[in-house]
Amino acid sequence: MISMKQRIVSGAVLAVFFAAIIVFNQSFPLALNIAVAVISAVAVYELIKALSLEKKWFLLAPALLTAAAVPFSGTGDLRFLVYCLFTLLLFSAMILYHRETSFKEVAVLYSMVVLIPCALQSLVTLRSLSEHHGMFYVLLAVLSAWVADVGAFFAGTFFGKHKLCPEISPKKTVEGMIGGLIVNVAAMLLCGLFFSQVYYGGTKTVSYFSLFLIGFFGTFISILGDLSFSVIKRSCHIKDFGQVIPGHGGILDRFDSVIFTAPFVYLLVEYLPVVVG
């Protein structure tokens, strides 16, 4: 059984990983694109392996190449072209190797290669919303998912009594959800306070209303992402996506909630900026 200590250590490693990206934000901006590409490709590979499709190179190759390419393709015609090529390759492979594969396998893989890289690529797009504050927005998108998860874990561990979705995720509780909500909202507001008053010494103003919305709705969206991938596991008879990160499972287990929160934070920040002055 994974100990709480392992969860904390693994979480710290992930935090250092993103801190390194922030450090290189100015000197090597492609660091974020590379990180998102690696995470996307590894997440897709974990799914392929969990489905026992890793030996089917005609599915594996186009899926991994597409997952790695999307974070560098932007949001316009180039990304459309990437997915057009992926569609042609994948369905051509299904026809050529129809005796070795099924439409269900292709459909699951296709949907995940569209969902995972596109959603995570919104972290790169989020950074582009502001030349000076983009990485702050990226941090909010990731933290709004992870903090909600950590808050729910501890609240559920110590106070959890009422199951939230016992048939999908037996360990999730209503008390954990409430705890995650409170912790997440507080964390987002504190992030804004630190950013404006400490990092910028009071020269920048943030919208605490926007931060509240990120913390509040981000919690529910994070849970939605976690439960959605739990349903995918059950539907595909997958026990676990992997054990790359001790205490957290695979990369996909760690980023399933980020896949849902990142696009949400991007849309919210685009219309309700966090940094307002």
C-alpha cells in the first residue's frame, strides 16, 4: 500500500518539475512545449499499454507522434493538419490491419489522442495570453486541479464518511469534496495575494473574483476529470494506467484532472483576466 509519505514526496517532485519550467520560461520558452509534449506522449502510451495495444505499431506510432506534435502546433491550421494526418493514418491502419484490430480499439485511442494533447496544449496557449504573467496562469491551471485533489485526499482521509460515487471511485467522499473545495479556493486566493503583494511588491492588481471562480469551479471540474477517467478504466477493464509516479500512479493518473481544468482556466482567464492592473 502506498504511504502518505510517498504521495508527498512524489508531489514535491512534480512541483519541482514545473518550477524548473518556470525558471526556463524566459531563457528557453520551448521548455513548456517540450514538457507538455512529453506528458501527452507518455499519457497516451500508458493508455495504449493498459489496453494491451503496445505491440500494434500501426496504432502506436501515429498516436505517439500526434500526441508529441500537438503541443508545438498552435491552435490554427497546423493543428488541424496534424489531426487530419492522424485520422488518415489511424483509419488506414484499421483497414489494412482489420484482422488484428477492432473499431473499438481505434475509437478509444482516437478519442484519447484528441482529448489529452489538445487539453494539455491549452497550457501552452494559456501562457500566450500574457507575455509577463502567462506562467502564473499556467500554474493556476495546474494547481487548481492538484490542490483540489490533495485537499480532498486529506479531508476524506480524516473526515470522510459519506461516499461520493462509490460505484466509480469508492475512496471519494462528500467530506473530501467539501474539503478540497475549501482548500482550493483558499489556495487560489493566496496565490493571487502572493503574486501581487510579494512577487510584484503591490505594483500589480489581481481579480480575487476570478481567482475564486478558478478555485470554486476548478474543484468540481477536477473531480469530473478524475471520475471520467475512472469510468474509462472500468469500461476498458483497466486496473491502473501505470506506476511512473509512486503514490500517484501513472502520468495519466496525475494529469487526468488537469486535462479538464486547463481548458476551463484558459477560457475563464481569456474573458475574466486574473491580472487586471
